[in-house]
Amino acid sequence: MIGGSPPPLAQADAMGAHARTYGALDEEENPLGRRIRLAFRTSTITVSILMALCSILTFQKVSNVDQTSEAFVAFYTLLFAILIFTFELTQLLGLATMKRMFKRNLGFCFKPYSYSAFLTFVSFLLFGIEASPATDGDSNWLGFLTGSALLLEALLLTGLNCRYPHLITPMYPRLPVTKMPSSA
């Protein structure tokens, strides 16, 4: 836009409806969006490390066969922590090969609402495990704290995406879908 006048119709159509509504989405032109996305990525990486810690503490507390359900939930929590950590680190570092692999196998991570639902599901798993570093009590303060942080992040992600989609949507870029070569 030169001099505040709107772009010609052909140029506006080339930019897309999203860019017409919210302006340019380049990170250089939107530093607030860049900072919000970086904060979300950093907090998710931190919470995923805490999730792994909760799982390890739960594994240490499993002492007999009656507690296999807790070990099972802790195992899945550990797998989800590794998955979330790897996804966020891949997005932060910009590894194109890993992004394509995540897009093919875990496409829901690239949509803010489905990723938020996934984080909500994992946060409720954290509420159910015994992840206290103290050996004398059955309190789950670390699991509850980590689950609450993850749930808060999921709710903030959903709320910000509803209210300010131009800040969150570039966090989940649309990658081109590569087709497998047909076997002739």
C-alpha cells in the first residue's frame, strides 16, 4: 500500500483474504506476533521437559503390579512429552525435513484448534499421575502444576486464535503436500 490507499483488486486477490483483512504477515512487520509465537514455543518446550520429569518420577514410584495403570499413563505421558518437545523444537529451528515428516504423520499439530485439543488431553493425563518428588506423601503437586500450565497454554492458544488469528496462524504454516510417486 502506497500512501494509505488500498491495493488494486488483482493485487488484493493475489495476497489472499487473510492478508487483506489483517495486513502483511511478515515477521519483520509484525514483531508482536513473532514475540507471542516465540513465547508459546518456549513455554511449550519448558512444559514438555516438566512432563518428562513427571513421567520419570511416576516410574520411580511404581513398586508393584497393582500400579501398572500408573506406569502405563506415565509411559504415554513420556511419549507425548517427547513428541511435543520434538515438534516445537522443529518449528523453532525451522527444520524442513522434520516439518514435512510431522505434517505427513501428525498433521493435527499444524492446526491451532486441534493442537490445543491435544494439549488439553495431555494436561488431563498429567492430573492423573503421581508425580511428586516427595516420597512420604501421595500429593501430585508437580503433575497438577504441569497439567495446569499445559491447560492454560491450550486455552490461551485457542483464545488468541479466536480473537487475533493473524498473530497465531503463522505459527502453523501450511506446507505443500508432497505426493508419493506412483509405482508403474
